[in-house]
Amino acid sequence: MDTRRLSHFAAMVLIGDGIMAIVRPDRDAQAWNVGPKPWRKLMGCLSSHPTLTRCVGIAQVVGGILWATREEKILEQ
């Protein structure tokens, strides 16, 4: 898979996961509640703080859109 496709896929994942965090913050945090103990602790914290989780989701959506926009500008050059 070439770099452009990976970049496009990463932007889609950021946007999609961000939307999921906005819509169902508790479920999104629990979906990522695997891995090392510090990470699970963070996801547990996000699970009990839905507003914070939604803010993280908004940041993910904005970041994914900016990433995709930047990718388009690079391809146009």
C-alpha cells in the first residue's frame, strides 16, 4: 500500500473514531480499553467523563479533516 493510501486511511480512521466518540463516548472509550495498564486507565477515565471524550472526538474529527485537506493540497502540487 502506498503512502498516499495509508495517509488517506489514517484520516478516515481519525474522522470515524471521532464521530463515534461524539455519538457514544462511553462505548467508544470502552472499545479502546485494551493494552497496557496506563492506556486502560486512560480509557477508563474517558469512559467516566463523556464530555471530555466528546472533546477528544471533536479534536479527532478536526485533525482528520485537516490531514485530508493537507493531503489534497500536496497531491495538487
